[in-house]
Amino acid sequence: MGFIFQAFNLLPGLTAIENIRLPETLGRQRRATDEAWVQQLIDRLGLAALLERRPHELSGGQQQRVAIARALAHRPAVVFADEPTGNLDLATGGEVLRLLTELAHESGCGIIMVTHDPRAASAADRVLSIRDGHLVAELGRSSAAEISALMLADAIDADSAAIAGGDR
């Protein structure tokens, strides 16, 4: 498994390359690292010139790219992503999302993403809308507009229930 957190969760005392290699370092079973894959991640994510920098020396987008490389470096079967574009501006978030989906498809891993961003959700092959712990809708590959409408309808429905004083 790989993890991508909204707040990046890079270790501040480690360089970018040390953060990328952290799962390999902590792993119970030492597997031979696919150095060509790690180098491809570094190159595709635009990190080559940043490998010796510490997290505080990187922008938010650069930190998220390091987090993506860390999550994918050991070729996990699945990556869990919590609001992977939540702390990024619109342009950077779009680029990070594009790279994440491309690299995940290339490595053959699945992504389970939690997001409130309809644009991020529209990149998914399957979207589940969950409210108060219950599945309220399921969509296949859909446009951002359809997902936005679904998210807005859920929000209005939840607000209406709250205004009316009803519990769900």
C-alpha cells in the first residue's frame, strides 16, 4: 500500500530523496528496489533538481510530488489518497492529479481517493458518494459537471435537513 496525505506528511529532517525512499527503508521485507522506476518517477514528477532539499525548502506542489513519488516508489497494489489536491492551487492541483493518475496506471496500481473536489473525482473510473457513513450515489466515469451537481445536491439536501432540524 501507498499513502498520499493532504498535508503531505514528509519528514522534515529528511531530504526529498530520503522521504521518497522511506517506505523502502521501513519495510519489513526488503525487496530489490526498481531503480529505473524510481528514477522515472523522479524525472516525470520534475524532482531531479530538488532531491537534496528538505520539505521546508519546497513549495506545496513540490512537496505533494515528493509524496506521490514516495507512495508509488515501491510499486504498491493500491494507493490511498486523502484530498491529494486539497492544499494546492488550481493549476498545480490539476497537474499533480494528471501525473498521479498517469503514473498509477503505468505502475498498475489502483487509487482509492477521498475528495470534495469534483475535478479530482472526475478523474476516477468509479465515484461513490458517501454521506453520514451511507452510500447515497454511485457513478461510473463521469464528467466534473455531473459530479459537481451530485455533490451540490448532497450538500443542499444535508443543509435542508439541518435547517429543518431533522437528523438523517
